[in-house]
Amino acid sequence: MAPHIPDFPKALFEELDADKLRRRFLEALLEFQNVERGSIWIKREDGYQCIEATGGEDEERLVGFVVPRDKPSIVGWVIENGRMTIAEPGKDKRHFKEAESGLDVKSTLILCYPLALKNGEVYGAVEIIDTAHAGSRLNLGKEYLELLEEFVAIGSIALGNALAFADQKNETQKLRKILGGLKGERPLVGKSPAFKAALETARNYSRTDYPVLITGESGTGKELFAREIHRLSERKDKPFLVQNVSAIPDTLLESELFGYKKGAFTGADKDKAGLFEAADGGTVFLDEIGDMPLTLQARILRVLQEHEIKPLGGTQTRTVDVRVIAATNRDLTRAIAEGSFREDLFYRVNVLPLPLPPLRERAEDIPELLDYFLSRDAARLCLGPKKFSPEALAALRKRSFPGNVREMENLVRYLLATVSGEAIEAGDIPPASELGCPRQAAPARAGEDTAASAVDLTGHTWESLEHAYALALLEKFKWNVTKAARAAGVNRSTFDSRLRKLGITKE
């Protein structure tokens, strides 16, 4: 029994959601013709894609399927010619058999109408499919088909408007992401299971006030996740302040975090509030906490335990209300064993652990991340839109990104600066070594005499070798003693002691 005809277009226009509208549209047409299988297709650059299907267990397999433009197909013919057609799949050469590959029940008769906008532009097609023997269920009476065609025309306009609105909404969301990036507010981009799990954990943590320890490789977005936790928390209207522990000398770090009183040291001509006091009511993000000197770790422990701070040169403690989120790319359990990180502090900051996945574990996010960085930085530089060719995108999906998302961001900036055309091809992408990315040393080949190619060290004394080694480490890590000591595999205090004995100072 056909649906009540006057209610048919009304039911369509009452639904504003594009996904629900196309489902209701298709189901109404199938009910009108008393069949159970149908599909909606839209025109894409590379072919014709199914965006909706119904008819049992096979519908999920068909949604997303693309019929290539250079292959004969019923939907392709209808879209390109803008005319309705009736086809018998077993006899019609236009039928694309691969679309029904693996289906237990094949179509016996297909009624296909074009979908057009109000201006007549055809953007898709709808198939009403009969699977009964000899297509006996479809009503092909002339008046019935003409009436159905009128309602398809009405429904196609409603569906076209809904799809256009959905596309516009997606573009608006994309633009908001880009504008956020231009303001320095990089959004969290990704849909992979590993990324979504980390994001869900961060959102759960935002509902509490406990310390969080974010771990992960360099460039995985630890600060972004910290900002997200703060943004979703009840502290969102209070300050979010960041201190990279390894970015400043140890002697200055304490005064930056805790502040100082006038006269506490030479040059302290007035009182200064530290980071914890300035962030009162908000969140303090301590990046690279694994590099914090042991003497300062004890003071951080007191902040976490007692919520108290004491400025340098001060005698009175002050109570502060801050949430501490810490991050590190170090193995803190190993640092505890080596004596460079306090075990009690580890348990205080690691109340809520948040490990972040490296990019190699979320490869499905690479296209979206590339598109975001490309759009954001092109807009920032007032450049025309650019896009990656399919070959370039395929190459980047296979690329190793040891620097993770940060390395990808730098690569996109390089490509924007060096590629003048609209399309970025695979040949435009430089090897990682040309961009200064870290590479693993190649293993020695079997039978290779490594001693023969080694530097002759016999002309040095033990002290001169140690002096050269320590100096090289300090230069490599820009005179960050903590990092140099970690690279040498010794405690910071041991390394510092050796520097004094060797007479090495920055001056």
C-alpha cells in the first residue's frame, strides 16, 4: 500500500537533519513502490558515491561505495543525462555489477531518477530496486511513475538544500579550527581510536581536580591536551600558565615558579609573584617535569601536598589554589631508579596518568592533520588554497614521523614555502634527512671493520677526552646541564661535579 500522498512531501520538509532526511526520503519512495531495497548516490570528482542505502544487512557495505566515472553505470547515466531510466540488470550494459558483488539477493529491476536542485543542476540519483522474480513488484504504470517523479523532484530539492547546508556547516567548523589556529589556539585534530581514547580520558579528567601526568614522545601534543583539560574544567575562567622546566637555567626556575621578595638576591629590587601565585584558581602546566632539579622537586611536592608556596627570600608561606598538570617524554620510573627524580613526587603528579599515542599509532589521522595545517598556514600567509595530490598523500601516510605532529607541522610549512603551484606532488616532499629530522644510525654491515674507521683516541689523555666529551654534550644541549647529564647516563649532581673538576663553565 502506497503512503498517503499529501503527507509525503510534508514529511520530508519537516526534517532538517541531512542524514535523517535522506533516510526518510528513501524509505518513503520504497514504501510508495512497495519494494525493500534502494540507494541514494551523489556526484563526486572521482565518480558516483552511495551516501544512503536500505535493504537489509548489505546496506552498510554499500554506503561509501564509489562507482568510477569512467565505468558504465545506471546512476552515472542518469546523473549525466538528467533523465529517469528503467533497467534490467541482467540485460542492461549500463549496470555496474561490482556494486552487487557478494550480495545473496541480486536486483531484477531498477527504477532510477535524477536528483536535481531548484536551478535544474543534477547532483545525484536515487535507485528504487526490485529483487522479486522478473521485477514483478515495481509499479511501472505511466501515471504512477509521473506522480512518483513529481515527488522525487520535490524531495531532491529538499535533500539538496540539506546536503548543501551540511557542507556549509562542515566548512564553518573547519574555518573555526583554522581561525583558532591563527590565534594560537591549535585544536585537537583526529578521529583514530587511539586519539579518541586519549581525548575521552582527558575529558573525564577535566571533571576532577587531581594532578595529571601527561606522557608521550616529543611532538605528540601534551600541552594541547593540558589546555583541553583546563578548558573543560571548572577552572576554565581562571589562568592557564605554562612553564617549560628545561627552558631556563635552574637558578632562575625557582624564582619563576615561586616568585621572590625584594632583596632576595642581587637585582631583586621589588617583590615579584611567581607562576603558582599568578595562576591562583587556575592551572599550572609544568612541561618536561622530568628535567626538574632534585632540590626544586621537594618544593613542588609541598605545593601538591599542602597547597603552600614561599617566595625566595620570604619567611611567610602563602596558600594557593592551583591544579598541576605535568608532562614529560622521559621514563620517570627509570629516572627514579637513577636517582634523578623523586619517587614521592612521581606518585603525587601521577594521580591521573594520560599517555598520548605517537603519530605512527594514529596513521588514519594523517590526512586530517595535513589538511588542517595546510589550510591554517596558507590562510596565515595569505596564500591561495593548496592541496596534496593522491600520490603525495599516500607517500605521507607511509612516512615515519619521529617528531610526530610537530614534525608534520614543520614539513607543511616547508612545502608552503617551496611549492608554488596549487597541488603538492609526491616529488615535492623532501626526505626527512634534508629537514634535519633525526635518523637512526645504520647498523654495521657484517664483516665491516668498525675499528678501522673509528677516530684515533690514543693521542688523548683520560682528562682531555672527558673534557671534550662533556663540552660536546653541553654544546649539543645548549648548556642545559640536566639534559647533558641524562645523555651521559649519570645523575645531574655527578655530572655537575665533574664539570667543576674539569674547570668547565659557560663563561
